[in-house]
Amino acid sequence: MITVQEVNTKQELKKFVKFPFKLYNDSPYWVASLTNDEMETLDKTKNPVFKNATANYYLAYKDGKIAGRIAVIINRLEIEEIGKKKVRFGWLDMIDDIEVTNALLEKVYEAGRKHNLEYAEGPVGFSNMEKAGILTKGFEELNTMITWYHFPYYAEHLAKLGFEKQATWVEYRLSIPPTIKEKVAKFSSIVKQRYELEVIEFKNKKEILPYVNTMFELLNKTYNSLQTFVPIQQYQIDYYKEKYFGFIQPDYITCIKDKKGTLIAFSIVMPSFSKALKKANGSLFPFGWYHLWQAQRKNDRAAFYLIGIDPEYQGKGVTAIIFEEMQYLFNSKGIDKVETNPELIENTAVQLLWKDYEPVQHKERSTFRKEL
């Protein structure tokens, strides 16, 4: 007996957020998000994304026990301004029972038809700044703090239910040499001189703040031609700034300016928090905060989160400057492994950046699409 019920109370939302803890209880690879952060993200009174989006959350029950969850999302900005007539779904988790999966997805179809939309796609978040894609490769790897982990049967269920892959992202593990590559240092010096560029040195977090808005503007410019692109709104920038700024460390950020002082490129790297979050198991207390603090303090792994380059400077070797700065950082911190952020498989320009660092594609994930 399978039933699907909408989440209407804070108590039910807590059950929605906590369901994966039971589902993945025995998995050595699943890394939990912080519960309070998830609750805030899904709270329609706190997350500013609901200025241009609506969402309904559902729990599936089988024989009286929670067997799955799903969020059904309508992003009005995407539909009205970009013209993508799609209903989004995310936070999809379920037991290995295709009838449960089908029952959850019926709620997606209902919402799509109600709003005269053409297709369903997911799993995705509210915008393109959030987690996306079902894991299809890398089931024996820890997920990062900005990706979902899934069992292999997720993709199998969607394929059997008539979904086809839409967008695919790849992730790489990079090996960091103990010293800077001579050709990188040489090329970096040439590019700086040729275009009169300078690396901005940050002494503390306060000095970073004036550049944050420009970083997001560069992200919009960098990725506006990709298929998943949805412009980042100012209220989203303010929200992400507040939510993630505490994780940022000044020496892990590289910003490059031109002779006029205009920011033309940046990259954000963080220590890897996967193992720390695994130990925290969704909570900062009593000891979760300590594990995260330790990960910031001493870590042999890092994660490449964001990189943005003004289109005017793309293909001109600016990345050599970024890699030189990152190399010095990694060597000084004892970091010898770096994981990349998910990159769209067709974004070969970004993937070519890793060629000198023994890249191994260790994960892959896709969103799935179905016509309504």
C-alpha cells in the first residue's frame, strides 16, 4: 500500500529532511547535509529564492512507513524570462521500489500539467546554484558538500519510467605535484605582463566582501551559454553570501584585476569537508563543529568550487595565474589531492584546465527529463 502526502508542517518537513539518514544509514559514502541548513533552504519564509519560485514537498509511505520524498518546483524566472517550460523536481530519495518512485513522480506530472508546462527535469534545486543530478558513476566515493549521493537504482528507476538523460556533469580528482610546474609559472608571468594583470592579496574576510557581487556577475558572464543557465539574482547572492561566507578562507580565494582595478577572474577553493561532514552526521553539536574546524585547519584534500573568468579574457591564459596561486597554496598546506566541482560534460574548455594535474574522472551525474 503506497500513499503520497504533502508536507504541511515544520514537523513533517523535519521528517522530509531526515529521511535520507535512515535510507543511507549503512552507506560509508553518503555525506549528510547539515540538518538546520536543509531546513532553512526548504523554508519558504527564509529562503529568498521563493520570490521567483514555488515548491511543494511530498513524502511517500509504504505500509505506514516513510519510503521516499520529493520536492516539486516551479521556477518562474526560468519559465517566464528564459522560456524553459519545465517543472523541476529535487530532493528525490526513495527505497528500491519503482512503484514508490512512480508515485512520487506523479506529483511532478500533476504540477507540470497544471501550469501548462512541457516537460519535467530533475533532480535539481531551486536554481542552478544548487545541487543537481543523479549519481551515475562514483558510487564508492564520498559526495562533497555541494552534491547529492545516490544508490545505483535511482537512475535505473527513472530510465524504466521513461526518462532520458538531459544534462550530464563530470567530476575529476587531480594530483598536485610537490613543486610548481615551470611552464605554469613562466606562462603566468607572461600573461600578467602582457595584459597588465595583478593578483589581489586578501588579509582577512572583510577585504573579500567588496568583490563578492562582482564574482557572481562574472559567474553569470562565464556560464550564460550553458544549457542549465539561469541568471543569479541579487537576493540570491545576498543569501549565499550569508550562508557560505563562514566556510570561506581568504588564502583559498584567488582574484585577478586589470590595470583599472576591475575584477576579471576569480577562483574559490575550500578544504574538503566531506570527511568532516560525514563525522558530523547532519549536526554541528555536540562535536560536528569541531570536525569542520579541524578540516579547515589541517587537511590534505581540497575542493575546487567556483571559477569565473570575464569572456574578454577567456582563452588568454588567465587560468595559469590562478593555478600558480593555487599551487603555492596547496604546497604550503600539504594538499596533494583536489576534487573539482561538477562540470557540464560539454564544457570542454574547463576540463582542459586540469590536463597537467593527472586528472581522473571519478564521478558522473545527470539530470533526467520526461515530456509531459
